[in-house]
Amino acid sequence: MLMQSNVIIISVVRDYQMYDTCVRKNPFANGHTLCPLDNTRENKTIPVRYNEFLNSYDFAVPAWLVFCHEDFEFKQAVDPLLEPLDKNVLYGPIGARTDVRWFLMYTWRLIGQIRESTKDGSNTRHVGTPYPTGTPVETFDCQCLIVHSELIRRTGLRFDENLSFDLYIEDFCINAKENHGVPSQVLAVECQHWSGGTVRERYYHQEAYLNKKYPHCCYTGTSSYSIGKPGFARKLNEAMKKGIRFFLRFLSVRR
């Protein structure tokens, strides 16, 4: 039974040592309700575990729900940052959007900044660009999503269980916007993700699934230029960029 708290941190856990380092023993998690979802015995997908939490949650208890990886660490107190925010908005520390200029120039960019490292804490670097809280994004990275329980109660939003370990947060953001008009905005917070890595083949299969799921819209992800079906102008812009890159490579070879 969860105790009442203004902030509840939910993580699917397989590595309890990492979870202790980043969440349980994190001084900036003190005072919050911690909800580790044990995935050591039965390795269910993250969307399934998250939905199990939501399906059992007592929505009579209003709280900010922080869905984050076991290796995601807040580096500052998050509750005072959340206190004044609109409860009808999704938040996360880093996301992505595409800015359009002159109806043709599509520029992909990361919004928000995090620290990223390997699991032993080495090779620490900053990823993204700092933006103020409230800056709009299209989707967030899967490492952290913050949503108020009242928004979940009102909309009935859930995670897509056809996705396994990639793109389930991106899908959540797209679903929230397309079907409920819920925007996504960055939360400027000091934090660290202890598992920088590369995109695996699994990611592209799940991206293809989302492209079929959203045939009438197109969104940007932190690892995807387009999720859904891009329009003609966007396709033309990407073709032009590829052509320019090819031409520059050709010139470099000729030299």
C-alpha cells in the first residue's frame, strides 16, 4: 500500500545496486514515495510494469508520478520544481522537437539537458541544450516521464504494451497529444542517466510499429527524426539534406 506523497517515483528494477545508487539512497529522493517494480523474477516489459502500477493505483491520492529508469538520478530536489506546474501537462528533463522555417526547413533538436555516463559513472558528459521549464517538446526520452495522477485519472492514459523497451514514452506523449490534447513540456532539472548507449535493432522494429500506428501525424523523438508518417515537405527536406551531405562527401573525396 502506497503512503500518500506529493511525488511518487516508479522504476522497473532488475539491478538493485544501481537502483540504490540512483534512487533509494539518493538524498534528493528523501521524503518521496519510492515504488520499485521488481523485474528480477519475471522479466516483463516496462510498459506492462508501468500499466500494472497505474491499474492498481488509488487515484483518490493525488500525486506527481515520476516514471524513470533504475539508473536515472535526480541531482536536485524535484518537488519544489513541480509545485507550481500545470497538472494537465506532461513533463520530462529532455525531449525533442522539430522547428520549421519557411514551410520547408525542418530542424531537429534536443530540448533540455542531462548528464549522461556509463554505468560505472565514467565518461560523464552533458547531452542536449538547457531550456527553461515549460519549453514545448514533441516527445520525451524514455529515461524519465513525469505526469500528475489527476491527468491519468481524467484521460485514462496507459502505456502501449506492444512496445517493449523502446519508444513507450514517445508513444505516450503522442497518444496524449493526439487523443487528449495534452502537451509535453521540458522540466529544467539537474539529473544524470547512468547508461548512455546506442540504438539497437529492436528500436527500429518498434519505430516501424509506431509509423503504422500513427499514419496521419508525424512527431520527433530523441533518437528519431520522424515517428509516424512525414508529409511531403518533410520528406523533401530530408532528401535535400541527404543530397547536400552526399555532395560534400564527394567534394572531399575529389580533393
